[in-house]
Amino acid sequence: MVRLACVFNFAYLEYYQTEATMSQTTTMTVRISGALSEFVASNVGENGSYENISEYVRDLIRRDKERAEREAFDRLKAELTRAFASPEESYRSLTAAEVIARNRG
């Protein structure tokens, strides 16, 4: 097994930003070691599912973002289901800020 260095350039102390025409690119540094480093190494390269560490990390972030969005949608759907099931006299007016604050918790 190829051993990876314990420092991967994609998320931790150093934080640099450069402007691109349509998007912004950020370079970060993350320090991992031991079992986590070996796990990353097993998922990257010739025997892994990803060609490089950046590709792996971008996929993990994308999946986490999708999960967070799905959870937010599910909370909204549950709230709407309860609201439509309630008798009309139980409704009360809420501001957008009150709804947002309630759904964050």
C-alpha cells in the first residue's frame, strides 16, 4: 500500500482564495494521520474509486451538502404535512423570521 503524507492540501489552517471568472476556488489544508490517512489512501489512486484526494474530498462535500438539503426539505415537508392536517382554527400568523428560527432548531 502506498503511504500518503499526513498533510493534504484542501482544508485546515491555511486558507487562500483566488477569484475566477464564474466561480471561486479555495485552497485549504487538512492534517490527518493513522487510520484516517490509510482510509483515504485506500480510496484514492489505482486501487481506489477516486483519482486524487481533491476529487475524493469534493465528492464527500457534495454528498454532505445533498444530505443537509434533503434533511431540510424533509423538515419542511413534515411541517407542511402537520399544518395541512390541522384544523383551520388552529392556524396562527408567523413572520418569515419565526418560521426560519423554528426550523433551524
